[in-house]
Amino acid sequence: MSDQVEQYRSLLEDVPCNLCGADDYDVVYPPQYDDAQPDEIMVTFRSSGDEILVDQLVRCRGCGLQYLTPRLKSDLILTGYSQGTDENFISQNPGRERTFAKSLHLIERLVPKKGRILDIGTAGGAFLGVAKRRGWEVAGSEPNRWMAEWGSDHYGIEIQPGTIFDMDLPDAHFNVVTLWDVLEHTPDPKVVLKECRRVLKPDGLLIVNYPDINSLIARLMGRKWVFLISVHLYFFTIETIREMLQQTGFRVQRSKMHWQSLELGYILFRMAPYISWLSKLGTKIVTALRIQHMQIPYWMGQTLVLARPFTEE
Ligand SMILES: [Zn+2]
């Protein structure tokens, strides 16, 4: 075993299934520790982090949840997220604002009276910025300190550096709670959802967007699926997300494909680790044509779940 591999393995811990607690699994993809970069953990955990998965992906024999184990220790994950800057991610905020405006349109059909929205892991605050402009009262948290500050300044809102647990929120306070591409990054998603349930009003709405590993595109791409990256600790399917929501006090009202949009140039940049020649060639062409800022809608298995709280009778 090389020094690098040994160093990386010393940063890992085994975790049981977050959904059912079992510790009995089948391996979906074995680890690729030779590709690990133990000195670059901080770079890996940027919001635009796209280091290809090196950890072992397993499927729980009890409930079918897919997750990484062993994986980086939770405190290292949070430290990784809190540090560093990410101009590259922020550069795509105009596209995100467009996507979020559509999402808010959907939310406002289901929650007609504009009240309070909480966005957990809000990154640069694009969603909250749009919501505020549309008349919502907004609150959010973001573990990355640089990003939290950038979003607060840019949108004139208050973003709490840290996680939802750093916020000290009252019970039944929010009309809407959102987790945009966040739940699969959290070391303990069940605890996060329980906290969402606590702070959401009984007639409130929870929104979870996640990449579905059982979507057609994920199955077709297999090991090359774009969301199979190091920072995703959990890989939900509609069945496992529904079960986790059920166990934390939510009932799924609806689920749908969630189209997001990014600039063409950024998509090509993110493609580089997968198909490097096509990324290089494409970048040359779009730069020559000056269409690198064109907004491209894309769908790679992103799934939007709308859920409502329920009370056990
Ligand atoms: Zn399980």
C-alpha cells in the first residue's frame, strides 16, 4: 500500500445505514483509493467539487439505501466544507437564479400566502435572493464561510455560517423549507430531516432535490454517471427518499424531474474529468463562437420531491 493510500485510509470511518441502522451491505462499486488525494480534502469539498468517487459505494441489504462506507470522518467533512473559496461556483448564479425562479413559481402555487422560507446549505444564496425579490421572508445557512458571506453581501440577506443546527430556530416557524442538492452531502441526513420537520409549520412544505441513482440516465451511465462524486455521501432512489421522509414525519405529495440550467462553457469545464477530449474540443468551438455563456437546461437524474408534514394519530 502506498503512503498516499495509507494516509487517505487513516481519514476514513465505517458508518452504518442511515435509514434502517443495519450494517450489512452489498458492494455496488469497490473503492479506488489509488486515485485519492488526501492533501486536497478542502478542494474536494467545494460546492463545485467534482472529484470522481474514490470511496466504496454500498447498498444496504435491509432497506436498499445506497451510501458510502467507509467514508471521510464527519468532522473532516464539515471542516472541508467550511473552508476555501469558490468563484467558479458563484459564476453560475445567473443560471441558478433562472432555475430557482421557476421553482418558486411552483412553490407559490402550493403555498399561495408568502411567508417564511428556510434554505439549508444555500451556497451563494441564489435561491434566497430570488425568493426575497418575490416577497418572501428568507433565512438560510451555509457551511462554507466564504460563500455565506458572499451571498449575504450580494443579496442583502442574512446567511448563517454553519449548518441548520447552528441556527437556533423556534418550532413550527417556517412555511417552506428547502434542501437544494444538499441532503446527499450531509453526514446524517435523517437528523437533518427531523430538524426540518421540527421547524416547519404543520401545513408547511418541504422541498428536497437530489440526484436519483435509479433514474434511467444514471443506470445508462453506470460508473460514469456525473453525480457519482466524492462529496455525495448518499445516493437516494425515490423509494429510499420516500422511506426516509416517512420515518422523519413527512409524506411525499409529488415528485418530478428537475431541470437545471448552467452555462455551456461551465458544462464543458465540468465534463473534463469524464470525456476530456470532448471537453477540450467543445471549449474551443464554443469560445470561437462566443456562446460560452449560453444557458443550457440539462437533466442527469435530478429529482424534485415535494413533501408535507404529518402527525402520527
Ligand atoms: Zn438500511
